[in-house]
Amino acid sequence: MSVPVRMPKLGMAAHEGVFVEWLVEDGRRVDEEQPIYIVATDKVETEIPAPATGVLRHGDAVPDGTYPVGTLLATIETDE
């Protein structure tokens, strides 16, 4: 099963965020709640945790790219 990793909504008025960088390489195993990437808004940079345990597969997100909330950035392949 694959769990989607999406651009989060970091504030009430947020409609988009800037993808800063991956903290985990593509194809690496991650644990749920482990920080896997950084997103920036006009006010702060935030480390975003993995929504599940499994193997991280990067999507098409590029550093300094701006993406609408909900955009698919990656998936996590779980053992389930």
C-alpha cells in the first residue's frame, strides 16, 4: 500500500507552501513521525513528519518550488 505525502496546510490562511528540501533520500526507510522534508511559508520553515512507516519515494517536488496545499510530493510504500 502507498501512503500519500502532501503539501500541508501550515496556517489558517495558507493556500501554498515552498518545498525547501528532502531530509531523507529517495528509497530510504522512514518511521512514522520522522521528519522527512522542510516546507517554508512567509513566516517560518517547518520540518514535516512522515505520515507512516515504510519506504519513501520522492515525487516531482523541487527545492524552492511553490506548491498548493494538498499537492502530492511523495509516497511512502508500507508493508501492509
